[in-house]
Amino acid sequence: MRQMILYFIVILCGILNPAFSTLLLEENFNFSGLLTANGWAAHSSSGVSPISTTTGLTYAGYPSSGIGQAALLATTGEDVNRGFTAQTAGSIYFSFLVSTTSSSLGYFFHTSDPMPSTTFRGKVFITSDGTGDFEFALTMSTNTPTAITNGNYSFNTTYLVVLKYTIVAGTSNDNVSLFVFSSGMPPVTEPAPTLGPITETVADLVSIGYVELRQHTAGQGITVDGIRIADTWLESTTLIDLVSFSAIPKTDNIQIAWQTASELDNAGFHLWRATEASPYTLITNSLIPAQGTATTGASYDYKDYDIIPGTRYSYKLEDIDVAGKSGWHGPVNAECK
């Protein structure tokens, strides 16, 4: 289930006055091959075991799930960075999917000052707890974990992770937090972090404008996918708040119904249908109109009359934003007797 940012739009005398959030970067690795050939730059050990793509990760409801490939941080060697619009105030949220084959005992994800820079902050680690699984860890700047989870995270499993960097006025006041989700989508309201906030007596960054991926250990086997960077919690993790989705058999149709609690830049919906004998195909030729942006939800329904009694149908809901990005919900199942 994908959820959407709550934000307010006020229209006064025909003038649109939005209080909005910004998605600063979305990286779904919609390419195959080297990252440095596709918008990333090397800042350490350039060309040594360069970072390339691998099979993408999926996490139900996450808007950047299962879209393209993923980055494989497989060994010691090249580290890379990608820039976004630099931020000098507020909080910046770095959401991403991650899976690992081993506990690599080092940090693999962080941010920094404008590149080239060696001032790295918000270091996210995968480390061992000695119990046959792994833990996430976090520091502001040190290379040794200062805060470690106690979640017994499993290898070869996809997790949704959010790194939060908060810029605080003054000197050496910035802090970082980490949120880890094993299943289900994050709530609309930002929850308490899994780790942090952490503050260290080190110089604050001049600005936050780069995300980095690091290779540090032979055989580390870390896959990173679906990076979303934004200046609000929900923009980085979710798009719509879908509170229900159902398929109800009627006498001569199946009624598909869904309800949202809020919507952001939502252009509309498509419905897809499958049976045990056929794959998913689009059943709504035109887009089912949505609210666009609204802090109050809406109810939608569609009646599918093109059915055969005794056949079990599965339905998926695709929501499409104004930029053409899609999110998926379901499946739900129904059968007309």
C-alpha cells in the first residue's frame, strides 16, 4: 500500500498558492551497466571494480520498487556519487531499498558537502551481531558504528531504509537518524527513528547536495535500489494513502472499489485483471480520473462486466501521478458463481 504526502493547496482569487514538498532526486537505475556511464561520478578508486547494475529490488507499495535495475556494491574498489539540488536548511530524507548477502562491517551509504569532498556525513552501515544475521548501524561521521539496531535482519531480504539528515542552526549541531522497515509502508506521520538522532562534535556540512555509494570490503554483496531524496518524510517514501481496495462479486459483474485518505499529484488510475490462465492485462482503456492533490480522501469504484461465471479473477490497481510515475496495489480476488 502506497501512501501520499499530505499537503495543502489554497486557491484564492484564481491564484494557486501551494505549500509543497520537493522530490530532489529519484534513482531507479533504469539502465544496464556502469553507474559512471549513467549520471554517477567516481570519487574514489575510479575504475577499480567499478559499480554496475544488477537485478532490481521490490518492496510492496514503495513508489520506486521494481522499476529498473539496482546498484551492486560487490567488493572493495570504486565509490560513486550523484548530485541533487543542494539544501542548506531543514531535513533531507534519503529513502532506498537494500539487500545484502553478508555482514560487511562497514558503511556503504552516506551524503556529503559539494563534490569533490572527503567530508562524509550520515554513514549507514551493515554490520554483524554474531547471531547469524545482520544489523544496520549509523554514525554522523566516524567509521565505527555508534548506534546499532537490534532487529535480527535477514540476508537476501529487501528492506526499506530512510536516512534523515537535519540541518540545525549553529556550529556542529546537525544530526542524523535512521528508519528501517521490514514490511508494510511507513505511516503518514513520521515515526520515531530506529536509530538516532545522533549528533557528533564535528563540523556541519556547508550544504547537503550529494548521495554516495561506497565499496569497502571484498565480498560485501550489498544491493541498493530505488533511491528517493526529498525535503519531507512522505515525499521520500510514499505517494498516496490507500486505505482500502476490494473486489466484490455481484450478480452480473465484479465491483472493484478503493478509497484514498489523501492524494498528491495523482493523475488517475488504471485497473489490471488476470486469471489463473492469463496474465495481467489492462481493462480500463482510459484513465479513471483522480483528485490531483487533496488532503481529504475519495472513494472510487469500477464495475467489470466482462466476466465468466466460475472464473476466479485477480485485480491490481495502478495509480499514475502527473509525471507519469506508477504505483501498484493489490492484488484482490473475486469470483462470480
